[in-house]
Amino acid sequence: MRQLVRTAPAALPVALRAPLAMTAALATAVLVALGILHFHDSGLTGIDAAVLPAIDGVQPPWRYVALVIDFGGEPVGATVLVALLAVVCFLVHRVRAAVLTVLGVVVTVAVTTVLKPIVGRTIHGEFLSYPSGHTALATALALVIGLLLVDRLGSGRVAGVVLLLGLALVAGVAMGWAEVALGAHYPTDAVGGFCAALAAVPATAWVVDRAAERL
């Protein structure tokens, strides 16, 4: 098993290390800035005031769509999705990607879980909301899928970054919309969750590669 991990393709393709490092740095800055802006805040201002009223309280049939998407971020749904993606990675002989699937999600969710009580932003008066763990999880899974596809397709740097960030954006927007539509988060909570994944997953992938190389 040790040899299998050591010789497996990198979780973070070399061509993407520099651009994703810059993306992660920018995402971290945005995550921190929004956290400071909404520190112990529960009011509607700026983007939230403009966007939330148009999305919150969506009616059927779109509400059912939002509930289905939201389920993917719940413990049962998330566990199933992570397990399926990890199995797929093993089946295509991408062992490091399988490890990243689990660790990337764990680290991303841990970041959002730790930040929520620190920032102290609440919605509906009592629920900690910043950053959105559901949005972070969906984005993290999309990033892992993107990294796997970039490796399998042999995409170059530009095409790889476009594919990776495109998938992450689609997943983040979909889950962010669902969370806001269901009244669970403010729009900027979703942005924070998206940025948390952009910061955590590449860093975790780099650690996975470094650890594998030292086995």
C-alpha cells in the first residue's frame, strides 16, 4: 500500500500548483475580510440586502430542487458523496486523489466549523451562519473532481485552471443558492464557504503529495 501511494499520480498536478496557490491566497483574504466585516453581525447590508430578498423563501417546485441540493451537504448525503468519489478514485488508480477526497472535505468542513463561533454571525437570531459549511463541502468535492479530471485529461495549465475553477463555481453557486433559498444562510455566508474550500483543498492536496513522497 505504501508503494502504491508513493507511485500514484499527484493529488495536485504540478502545473496547477502556482495558480492554485495564488487562488488560495486570494480566497483566504476574502474569507478573512468577510469574517471581519460580519463579526458578530446579523443584519442585512450590502450584497446580502440586495440579493437575499429575491432568493429567500423560494416556492415549489424550486424549493424541492433546493432541498435535494441541500441534502448533499447533510451528514448522510455528504458521506455517500465522499464515499462514492473515493471509490471512483481507487477504481481509476488515483490513490492520492482518494485520500484527498476524504481529507479535503474534512479539513474544509473543519475550517468552517472553527470559524463559525469565532465570527459569531447569526441568522434567525440563533444559528451560526458564517461561513456556509454546505457550500464549502460542495465546492471541495467539485475541486477534487476537477483535479481528477485535469489529471486524467492531461489538461494544460490554463485549461486545467479553467476546468477546475469552473466546476468549483458551479457547485458553489448551486449549493449557495440552495442554502440562501432555504433561509439557512446569507449570500455572503455562501461566498465565505466557497472561499474556505478554495483555500483548504489545494493546501490539503499539497500536504497529501508531500506526505506520499516521504513514505
